[in-house]
Amino acid sequence: MRKLKLEELGRISVDDFKSVEKIPVVVILDNIRSMHNIGSVFRTSDAFLIEKIYLCGITATPPNKEIRKTALGATESVDWEYVQEINELIPQLKSYGFKILSIEQTEGSTNLSDFKLNPNEKYAVIFGNEVDGVQQSVINQSDFCLEIPQGGTKHSLNVSVCAGIVLWEFFVKLEKK
């Protein structure tokens, strides 16, 4: 085996990325404190062809030096929009036909690997604050709560790690082949 050189990876340009068909998923980051986490989610969203990112509440927005460190240019490729109040965004997305999915440990949450994705549906995936998680008012408006099962002593994952796992699962199941 030999490590591939950058020019051998076949990466597309930002302009090409804008025209590539995306999976039917938008990401909502609500009250995310760490700009490194925000940048990481941008980069992951680029990798897995996410349609758009909504940044809500205290979540910082590009252009920002700290976001840029981990996004590595993905703030230019992935569409994004700032919406102050997530509780106003959710009904709007529902009216556009999106299923609202909160990533949170709740009564009756669904194991991520058990959740059946429908390629004909559109999904809005919500990731909440690093300490407090997804707000209860948002959970109340969600169609489903998805949970990543964990076996260790900790009860949560870093939000950017969580986003990576969830978005990979969606990409694998929804990517148009």
C-alpha cells in the first residue's frame, strides 16, 4: 500500500460541490459554544454531502478564525444560514416536508442503527449544546429522537464526534449510487 497524494484523491472544486446532488439532510446546530466543534461539523457536512447547515442561538457563524481552523474551507462549500430562534425554524422546516430528528437520549429514543431512513424523505438533524444537549422545547417538536448507544462510563460524545457518526450513517444509507 501507498498513501495517496492530494492530487490523486479526485477532490471536486467548491463550484462543483455546489452543483453535486446532496443527500436530503440539513443539520441544525443549536447553541454550540465551541467554534472548533462548529468548524468540524462544517467539514463533516462537506464530506457527506449535506444540503445545508442552520446555525441557531449562540452558535457562532463564519467568517471566524476559530471555525476556519477545523472547517478547512468547508464554510465556503456547504450552504449555511443563521437563524436566531430554533423554535421558529422547526415549524418552517416541517412545512417544507422535513422530518425533525433530535440527537438526544430520551424516553423512547431510537437507536441510530435501528432507524429506518427513507430516501424519499427529507431530514433535519438537530445537535444541541455541548453541556445541556437539545432543548426540551425542541424535543417536543421532534418527530424522532435518535440515540447513539454507548458502553463506557461516559454518557455522551463530543458534539462534533456525534455529528460525524450520525451523518456518516445517513450518508451511507441515503447516498445516490
